[in-house]
Amino acid sequence: MPKFVSVVLWIAVSLLGAFALATIAFHRGEQINALWLVVAAVSTYAVAYRFYSAFISAKVLALDPVRATPAERLENGRDFVPTNKWVVFGHHFAAIAGPGPLVGPVLAAQFGYLPGTLWIIAGAVLGGCVQDFVILLLSVRRDGKSLTEMAKTEIGRVGGMVAYVAVLSIVVILLAVVALIVVNALKSSPWGAFTIAMTMPIALLMGLYLRRIRPGKVLESSVLGFVLVIAAIFGGQWVSQTPSWAAVWTLTAPTLAILIVIYGFAASALPVWLLLAPRDYLSTFVKLGTIVLLAIGIVALRPSLHMPPLTRFADGNGPVFAGKIFPFAFITIACGAISGFHALISSGTTPKLIRRETETRMVGYGGMLAESLVAIMAMIAACSLQPGVYFAVNSPAGIVGAAPAAAATTISGWGFPVTDTQMAALAHAVGEQTLYNRTGGAPAFAVGMAEIFSDTLGGEAVMALWYHFAIMFEALFILTILDAGTRVGRFMLQDALGHIWKPLGRTSWYPSILFTSAVIVAAWGYFLWQGIKDPLGGINSLWPLFGICNQLLATVALCVASTIIVKMALAKTERVNTARPTVRLGYVFVTLLPLCWLVAVTFTASWHKVLDPNPRIGFLSHARQLVAAGANPRLIFNDRLDAGLTAMLVAMVSLILIESAVACLRIISGSKPAVTKEAPFVRTTLAEELG
Amino acid sequence: MMNRIKKVATVFRDTLREIFDESAYRRFLERSQLESSPNAYAIFQKENEQLKSRRPRCC
């Protein structure tokens, strides 16, 4: 393309993005069309990818197209395999995209569409994409080392230990939160409970099909599994309309919680091929298809956003969760903007597949942009609902009242009109007994998605099917995370316990498998139980806790990245490849900027969650309120436990920040040599092949 | 034009095969010089069990 045309084109894209952002930021009064959000996001992503990620590639990381990657040097046909960049992109995206970018924006929509949307866009291009890209490249240059290993070798032993504890904590809290979302989505819903229960025998059947009938034909078995899941959705409709069966499948929150805990234990202890692998395949298949379908639905329908840009709950008294926009919007939306968990994937499977360093830009930066777009779609799905409906679905009974009429009156009193008749009609349309107090974000997202889908395809007659398709899609996602997460936690625990007593570290020794699975399941099961017993819905305390853990992990990742960039800039070692440009110290701002922001956000949020005098926000003040009211000592202990966990994580991340800052200052002052632990340079033999 | 469409379709198919571990199984068969069979697939799954179990899934 001639340079002049390119310049004009990029100026046009930038202006379009700026205009769309200005429209969503300054528009007041009339509703705006959801496409403005899509245009603002896509234009910003395009400009950021074209210019900012190119700057990071060339100047900060100095990507080297002739340096062999571990996939090439260590190729073994198993985990190290040089793979086409688009294939790695798909693989990476499938691993990073979970329910987080769907649920977080739905919860944060209580502030209005503006804060969340701006954070998703800005957080992704300046923070999340940078983190994923930089960690991916740094791992590629270190033979695919994990984040915890890099923290240990590049910062110090404290860094490694903090990263380890942060990862284990986030896994436990994450599993509890996602399990709570499933419980809240399925309680008193015979249709949903039946459909999700059916996905288990379907996964087992897929496992047997793969193992015995058509070995290795995963796509084929996934299509078969998908057809069976669709049949289960229709079966669920029949169950919900048959009183005797409906009674069997109408489950309370505690019953569902117990069943999920039992399931989590079984999934962790069973062989991978039987349940985990086929469910993972089925979930990925449904996930990729549904995300594409949702994007098409939004573009085809172009829904209006009924939610105002800013609601009165910016003052911190929101019913979905308590706390002001700063810092709570920024920890509520994690995966769509920046997520520490992504750093685990960027330093896990993906770096072992990368063929050339230059491809990390598209996979790391581009993959996160795609994830961010999913979060924008979730925001649109939530904000296209009538605000009264949104708050009726997402508000806990402890805030709006358990009786439908009382809840409708309370919500209408906030200036978001909703009637009991309207809610009853909506519940009937989606095939549910009630949609009140369905906290957790998943049901609200499912209602929004069902409205978009049914308006695009099938009309109101099929709204119930779309709603349950959406619930099935989210629950399938989440149960996959429960399976995989419990196993990951189990392995981490086995690795650690192996240092104390060797047999416990043996991953194939059954007593160790059972013991460590039980410990991990008991840990997240405890928080899950705490969530369902919480009169404020559980999400109010657990989601911020999860957000804090996740963003603290991102803080660790950015800390590792900043330390390495400082070392790269000041390294005095002889450069083997002289074509690789030098890195300037000042360029550390690309990771330092999001790091400072995350420190401000997470430390402020942690302070509020531990010490805020408002009992709806601060764990300790809530505990004091419970003590004064003579409440169950268990509830008081839970609050103190949450406060202790938050304080411990903050203290540990403070240690890694101090250790990293001291190391950087010593390197800058010259009292410590700047030595990076990169694998030695080897010239690629794939350069000619790849062009 | 047709060539380009073919190329896109090939990459799309390869992506799905990689995501769904079909390529990993094919590589395993090549490496071990085995024919696809229930037994071979069982060995492949056993070999990959730890790898797959340790693979995190994001939230």
C-alpha cells in the first residue's frame, strides 16, 4: 500500500475511534446504539496494535526474527512444536478466554456502561495486552519458563515464593467464585440443572467414543457432544414443564454447592481421558462458536443501550457489589482489561509453540485484544437490558428484599422502573420460575444474550431456548475451569508437599492424589459455602477478593517484566546478534505504567476490603457488625479470614515489589551487574522457510 | 482468490486440529511409528495426562 494511502487510512481510523469514544463519553440523555462501543473498541485496538505494539516489538523487546525459539531448538513433537502463528493464536485465545470477560463487565455495569467500557479499552491496550505480549516473549527467550520460575531467577527467591502463593490463592478463590456463579445460575432452575447435569454423561460418552470407537477424532466427537448438549437443552425444557420431574430437578443453593464439591473432587481424581479432556473439548467448541455467534448477533441487531452511561451507584452504594468506581470497577473487570492469570498461559503452553519471536506480537498482544472485544460484547449484553431488569436480576435479597413486589418497589425507587408483572413475564419467557436475586452475573448475561439472539433469530418464541443455551454455555465454561483448576491446584500442592515428604510429591501415587485433591476441593468448597450463606449474595465479598488476587498476580507479572527490561537495557554482555537494537532504560515505562496503576488499584481496593468502615465493603467492619448483632461465629470468622487473606497477599506482593525495586536501583547505580537469564542466542534455521 | 480462500480454510482447520489435540495425536503416531488404534490413543493420552492436567484455563 502506498505510504500516503496508509497514512490517510490510519488518520481516518484514529479519528473514527476518537469520535466514537467521544460519543460514548459525552452522550447524555438519549440512549446510544451499542455499535458505538464496538466502533470505539475496534478502532482503538487497530491503532494500538499497529503503532503501540509495533513500538514495543521494535524498541522495548527488540524482537529478533533470526533468533531460534525454544519450539525450534527443543522441538520434541510433544510440548515444544513450531506451529503456524494463526494456529497458536487460536490455541492461545481458547486458553485465555473464560467466563471472566463475560461476568466481570456484567457486574461492573451497575456503574453504567461508561466506566467499564473505558477501562476495558484502555486497560487492554495499555495493560493487559502489554503484559501478555511481554511475558510471552520473555518466556520464549527463557526456554518457555513459567512466571514463577522467571520471578525466582530474575528477581529472587521471595519473588518466586510470592508468585507461587499468589497463583495458588487465585486458583482457590477463582474456583470458589465460579462455582458460586454456577450455583446462583442453577438454583431453582430445573431446566438449567438438568441440562448441565446431562453434560457429564455426555462428556463421559465422548471420552469413551474417543478412546474406543474413533481414537483421536476429537473434532468429530465434539460435534457429536454438541448435538447431544442441544438435545439436553430441549430435554431440560420438557423436564421443567413436567411437574414430577421439575420437582426432582429443582435444587436449592446448598444442594447444588454440595453436588459441585463432590463433582470437583471426582473430576480431579478421575483419569484425564474420562472426564476432563472431553469436557474441555466440548467447552472449547461451544465457547468459540458462541462468541462468534454473539458478535454476529450484536452487529446484526445493533441493540440500544438502555443503561445510562453513569448510574447513581458510582457513589459506592451499588446493590451488585459495594464500593466506588475507583478502585472497584478496575478489579471487577479483570480478564477483559488485564488479568494476571493470562501471564500463566503466556508462560505456559503458548511460548513452546511459537516459531519466531516476531510472532509473539500477534499472539500475545492480538490475543488479548480479541479477549477484550469479548468483554465489550458482555458489557453490551448487560447494558442492553432495561436497567430495572438488570438490577432485579443482579441484586441480592439482602439488599432489595426477598419478596418480588418489595424488590420491584425498591429498584423502582432508585430511578430504574421495573414491575413485578414485567419480571414475571420475563421469567416466563425464559422458562424460569423467577429471575429475582439471581446474583453472579451469569443469569443477567444470559437474559441479555437471549434477547439479542432471539431478536436476531427465532423471535420471542425461542427466547427460553436461547436463555438456557447461554446458561449452559457459561456453566460448561465454568465446570471446565473447576475440573482443570482443581487439578492444577492439586499438582501445585503436590510439588510443594513433595519437599516435605517425597511420596506426597508423586503425582501418580493414589493416596497423594486423593489427599491433595481433597485439600484443594475443601479450600474452594469452604469459600463457596461461605458465598452461598452470605445474605449479601456472596459475590459482594468473593468477586472483589478474586479481582484483587488476579490483579495482584498481574502486578507480579509486570514486576518481573519491568525488572527484566531494566536488565536488558543495562546489560553489558557482548551481543551475539548485532542486528538486535539496544533497549533504552526509559522504555521500561511500557510495563511500569500499568504496574503503577495496578499497585494503586489493588492496594486501595485491599485497604477498603479490609479496613473500610462501611460494613458492606470492609470485611472487619462487617465482622464487627455481626459481633454486635450476636450473629453466628462462623460468619464472623469468615470475614476475618477474608481480611487476613487479603492482607497476606498484599504483604507478599509488597515484598516482591520492594525486592524488585531494590534490584533495579542496584543495577541502575552500577552496584549489581545487569545479567538476564536468557537462553543463549542460536540462529534460526526456519528463517528462509518462513520468509 | 480461490487459493487464498483455500489457504484460510487450511489454517482454520489446522487451528481447530491443534486446539482439539488432533495434531498432537498425529505427531505422537509419527514419533512412535504407530497406527491409530484404541491402544495407541490410550498410550497418547497417558503420555499427555500430566501435560494436559497442568495446563491452566483462564477465568
